[in-house]
Amino acid sequence: MSRLRKWARELKQQTLVVYFAARDPRTPWFTRLLGLGVAAYALSPIDLIPDFIPVLGYLDDLVIVPLGVLLVIRLTPADVLTSSRAKASEMAGKPTSPAMAVATVAIWVITIGALGLWMWRALRT
């Protein structure tokens, strides 16, 4: 169990590295776009496949996120990775923000609601 916790902590740290690398202007645009997508998905409370679905619910967390992080790290220049790792290790010790968590959930709810409304209107006509 301690191995699993260590792996989860490292994945969280690498997700922060990807986030900071994606925000760095020295990172190529494709890698930035991919990195922002991976970081947003990994840090978001909403999953593509909900966790309550047996086996498949955790498949995205165990496969999609680590592969996305690995791909972004491989595509990121070494100097950007070095500075991103330094920023991530500095940020890892800071407390989390409940207000930001509420804002993230609100953004997802509004986005999904708007998409649902658009689809409902499109299907009605």
C-alpha cells in the first residue's frame, strides 16, 4: 500500500510539472496544448469515466493520466522541465484552495450544462 501511495504522490508531482511546463513560453505549442489538457484532466474532480463504474472507473486514472504525463514530459525541452520541476516541488508543500475547487466544479457544471442544453435544442429541431 505504501508503494501505491508513493506512486500517487509522484504522479501528482509530475502533473504539476506538466502544468508548469505547459505554461512556459519556451514549450512548443502542441506540447503546451497537450500539457494543459492532461493537467486539467488530472487535476479536475470530473472524470471521463466515473469512478463508481467497476474497473473502468479507475482505468482512466491508472492509464490515461500517466501516459499523458509521460508523453508531455518526453516532448518538453530539458531546460523547461528543470525549471518546471523546481516550481512543482516548491508548490507541492503549499496548502490547497477550497475556493478554487468550487470554481473548478462550477466551470465543469456550467460547461456540461451548456453542452446538454445545446444538444437538447439541436435534437428538438
